[in-house]
Amino acid sequence: MRKREGLSIEALRIDCHKVEHEILEFIKRTVKEANAKGVIVGLSGGIDSSVTATLCVRALGPKKVIGVLMPDPEITPVSDVKDAKDLASKLGIETYTIPIDAIVKTFLDSIPLEEKGRISVANLRARIRMVIDYFFANSLDYLVVGTGDRSEVLVGYFTKYGDGGVDFLPIAHLYKTQVRQLGKYLGLPENIVSKPSSPQLWKEQRATDEIPVDYDTLDLILYAIFDLKMRDKEIA
């Protein structure tokens, strides 16, 4: 068997101009075929939601995009809320800010269990956010846009019926490192492009707390498995 040369992050370099064009056409076509009036994007201040919102505005115009911010003041960094609001202002889209802490508390107070695990409560936050997104979407005849990327989809790093329950996913074919490339190309602020990934489902959560490698390494492993069809020993 021919030995492959070592892979580097350069293997994941994309043609951002081409990728942007393809995604814009996909968004336009999806919304048109659904006969929807616009889209709802949950804004977190992170790279995925920021890239998704920017692409939706470029595809549909700011009047057809609504950003919904759903912080939990007990765990959501103030800086993330500021980043999301600053981006929305730059994009010129309408936003709604709905703190979810009271909703979470009411739900938990209604459940007669003494033990409520951290993962259960974390997933509850994600599902509450999606319920809010869909309330807006159903009320306005909009679609809910998912912000998940390929890295998260392939390793299952999302909440079922939470951030995984959406109408369509514009960037689900891009690895996280490729989303960062696209974000830089789209002119997003450096603090968003380089921000450590976190679903913010508990205080000071980081994606790498649960995914045991950084995204530069994870993406190369996934690329080797799914794109190059390499064997496990060869990947290692």
C-alpha cells in the first residue's frame, strides 16, 4: 500500500467565493420552494450562527431575516450577547432577545424528580430555544435555519429536537475549520472567528470539554474517514 503524505489543515482549504455562491443559491431556493416569507436564526454570538445569519442576509436581504437571542443570564457570557447584537446591528436585521432562565426554572420546578442531571438540563435549554424559534417561525410563516456544521453533525454533537431540529442547514457540509475560513472571508469580527466553540448549555462550557481533541485535529480525522476513506491505522 502506498504511504500517504501527512495531512495538514491546508487539506481543508476551501474556495470561499465559490462556497458562498453555492450556499446563497441554496438558501434562496429552499425559502422559495417552501413559499416562506423569511427565516429565523438563533443568534448566539458564535461562529456558526454568525456565518449562517450573514449568509441568509446576503441571500434574502435583511428584511427577511430575524435574529432571536435566547440567553440564560446564569450561564451565557455577556460578551456573547454583545457580539450577537453587534452583528445583528451590522447586518441590519430585526432581533428579539428572550432570556430563557425563567422558562427553564418553571419547567424544572414542574418536574417531580429530585435528581436532575446536568445533561438533561443542558438539553432542556437547547430544546426551549428551538421551541421559541419555531413559535416565531410558525407565527410569521418563516423557516427555522439550522446553524450546525459538518463536524458537529458527523460526531453527533447537537441536541436532538434542540439545535438538531430545524428546517434546513446551510453550512452542514462544511467542517468547523472551514466555517471559520468562510467567516473570515465574509468579514466577521476576529473575536467571533477565533472564539472557542461552546453550545453554552452550562456555565463556562467548551466544546473541547466533551470532544477530546481540538477542531483542527478532529476535522482532519473526519476528513480522512469520510472524504479520503482511509483506514483507521493509516489515519492514526
